[in-house]
Amino acid sequence: MLDVTKDGQGAAGAPVIEAKGLNLTFHTNDGPVHALKDVDLTINKGEFVSFIGPSGCGKTTFLRTIADLEQPTGGSLTVNGMTPEAARKARAYGYVFQAAGLYPWRTIEGNVKLPLQIMGYSKAEQAERAARVLELVELAGFEKKFPWQLSGGMQQRASIARALAFDAEILLMDEPFGALDEIVRDRLNEELLKLWARTQKTIGFVTHSIPEAVYLSTKIVVMSPRPGRITDVIESTLPAERPLDIRDSAEFISIAHRVREGLRAGYEDA
Amino acid sequence: MSRSIPVLTVVAVLIGLWYLAVIPMNAKWEYDQAARNDRELAFGEMVALTMNQERPVLPAPHQVLIGLYEQTVGCDAVGRRMCRETTPLTVQGFGQRVVESVSSNRSLIYHGLITLNATLLGFLIGTGGGILLAVAIVYNRATDASVMPWAIASQTIPIIALAPMIIVVLNSIGVAGLVPKAIIAAYLSFFPVVVGMVKGLRAPDAMQLDLMKTYSAGGRDVFLKLRLPMSMPFLFASLKIGIASALVGTIVGELPVQRGGLGVRLLSGSYYGQTIQIWAALFAAAILAASLVGIVGAIERRVLKRMGMAA
């Protein structure tokens, strides 16, 4: 439905994720559920793409399909030019789940080292990388703490550090701040933008929140349910530098308005 | 301190109830004795007598305590000669008595050690087998479907019926002594470990398994870094039940063999109407079980604390 060749940031690189006519149908006892129907989307290198829509619109399913956690039933999907499975095995992405999901028996540092240990990094490199990413998410000094000793926001930052530790080019985030309060969420959004600017990663970000999607993204993908599909793709015209009060600007409000219209249109179709 | 007062109160009430129960339980014998001698028995006199019978129906608490002493480091256990030599009792004399008691077949320490050996061996076999079986059940659908019902069925057979058969069968192939008892102990202790470990190894939720998948983690990593640590609290809960069950299994296994152990003390006590001996052996078994469970609990606290999961 849409072919993007350039984004507003001018930082567009080669396509990293390409979906063409992607379909995914779950077979349940109540009959088939069309979680994704004819999804076409291209995400270029360095983009920050948000997926927004009501529950059941397939935004999480799409993210999981990119991560090879779900298998599409039709169409094509490539990640870094490979199948999602090959990309997963090549450790092309880091995934941040809704819950921080830190292992309670590991310290914060131990949790960040988990993927590094599995991927066979040397002890010295594990320590060096853990220190670097914990610095990046502003958790330096908390290495030896156990997860329960940290607040929810700090736990989620640690889980982002864990996803960053092995230098995957793509970061997939599934409502990572959904369970946090507004104030913590604002701070983490700001930090996430800084982190994105510093690391130049390609980010796929699922959210329920319109302000969050508009504030963070270079591209907003509006989805609607039954069947799960893309109803609008909005290229953000906001500048790269985004202080929190940009949310009061006319431009921000007009983009948010367009997202809201897209969400409403999706409901009326259904 | 704040907890010891309620605990001691409960213990005091229990002991009080025990003493009260001693009176009606032992009264009949005293009245019969009095009738045989054509004597009237006053109530107060009767009560006093019920507290110190030689073969009471229900021994009084102090009789059990004295019995425990006599049958561990007292004269009954160490023999008259050593008893004479070490009276009055000094620290050194006490040490001599303990050493003597370890090898005296009239001593609860000697029998307790026999039981302890078989219990520990059985517990090791049962725990090891239980963990292996749990891994097989979690990783193999066929095992899950075929083994679990048998494991459950195995626990519905009264061990008292099964124990003699295990001993006879093993004896006929030349296995006797410690091992048959340990196998009965293992038979009882593997089950809680299987149930607990299956639950523990399956405790990781879909998200945690997905996370491992995003790392393309192999089966070994998923087991060692996720399933196994996650199952630790379940394992320790099972080990506490398992070690107590192993002790029960060992004692039951000792009944038909009659070659030492607390089970033998229980049985021979009942043969000869030595109720105090039975109760002393029961208390010895209870103290042993409590100590074993306590040791497992202490290890649990240490391990879980190191894992940041201290309860």
C-alpha cells in the first residue's frame, strides 16, 4: 500500500525490514483469526518506527513475526535481506518485551551479560560491554543489585541494556513502557531518543499511546483490527532534536490528530 | 524471642494434655493391681502411680525423656561397667559414653546412625533419580504421558506392603544390608522431587522462553540458564518432603530385616511391651527427621540468598 524511499530525517539507509503482502492467520477453536492481512511495509536503516493501534490490530504479532517468534502464513518478509529465521540466528535484533523479564536470580549486570554468555563472548568483553550499556541506560552503579531492588522503570532500562549488549542493528520493542506511570514514561522516552541518536539503531516500537508514538517516531504505522492491517503510514516532520515540550507545538498536535483520525477510520471500517 | 513465647506456650499446653491423658490410659492397670491385692486405691495415689509405671499404656513425658537419655548416653545404652566407671559424670566421661554408645547395639545413637546412613543413601538415589525423571518428563512428551501415571500409581501402594517384597527380591539376587533399605527410602523420596522439579522446570513463562529464542539459545543454555535456576525454590521444597519420606521409608525397610536401625527398636519395643522404648525410638526418629529437614532448609536459605531469591 505504501512504498517509502526517503524519510523526513534524511538519514534513510537501505531497507532493513521488508514485508510484502504479509498474512498471518491463527487457527483457534472459534475459527481462524486474521492477525495480519496483506501487510506491506518497508523499514529503512536508522528509522524509528512506531506501530500503534487498538488491541488485536496485530501490531505485536507483526513485531513478533519480524523476530521469528511467529510464522507468517503468507506473503514475504525479509530482515537484513534474510528470512526472519536466518536473521534471528544471525542475532540481528534485540527484543524488549512488555515486562522487563529480568531473571530474579541474576544481578543487573548478570542479566545484561546473559545474551553475551549465550553468544560466547569472552569474560573480559562481557564485563566491558555490560559496563558500557549500563552506562548508556544510566544504570551505572547498580551492577550488583538484584532486580527486585530496582524500580519498574529501572528494571525496564536494564532490559533495554540487555537488548543492546550484543550490538544488534535492530531493536524491537513491544510496549516496553506500557506498565509504567506517565512521569517515568516521559523520562524513558526522552532517554530512548538520545540512545537512538547515539547508537543509530533501527527501532521498531509497539505502543498504545498516541503522544508516545508521535514523540518518538520518524514513521508512525497506524493499524486496525479484524483483520489486523495497516491503515495509514505517517512520516513525521518533527525535527531530530525533540525536547519534551515539542508535544505542545502545533506540528506535533497536527501529527497526533492525523494518527487519531487513522485509528478512528480503522474502527469505522471494521 | 518474640516467636519463642508463643511456641513455648503451645509446647507447654501439649505436654499438659499429654500428662492428663496418661492418667486414664494407665489407671486401669493400677486399679486391677489394687483389686488383686484387696486394697482400696485413693485417686491421688492412683494418679501418682500412673506417672511411673514400668510398662505404661502411655508413658508420661518425663519417662520418655529419661528413656531417651538412658538409651543414648545413659546406663541402658553404654552398659553397667562403663556406667560405673563414668559416674559421677564428667565431660571426659560423657565423651567416653558417646563413643561407647556409637557402637553399642542397645543405644539409640547406634541405631539412629544405621537409619541415617540408609536414609541419606536413599535420599541421594531418590533425588538424583527424581531430577533425571523430571528432566525426561519435561523434555519428552512420550515420557510425560507414560511415566507420570506410573509415578503417581507407585505412591498409592502402601510401602509397608511393598517393603518386604523389595527386600526379598533384592536378597535373592544377593543384595542385602544397606542398599535394600536405601531403595525403599528412594522409592518414597523420588516422588516429591519428580513432582516439584517438573513444576519447576516448566515454571519459565512464554516470554522468558521467547527471550531465549531471540538469542538463538541452544537447549543446553535454556536448561542451565533458565529452567534449572528457575526450578530451585521448587526443588528445595521437594527435598524437604523427600528427606523426611526417605527416613520413613528406611524405618519401614528396617522392620522386616531386623538388623539394626530405629525401625528395629520400634518393633522390638512392641514385641516386648516396652512402650517407653517405642516412644524413645519415635522421638529419636522425630529429632532425626527435624534435623535433616532443618539442614535442607539451611542449605536452601544459603543457596536462594546467593541467588537473590531469599524468601
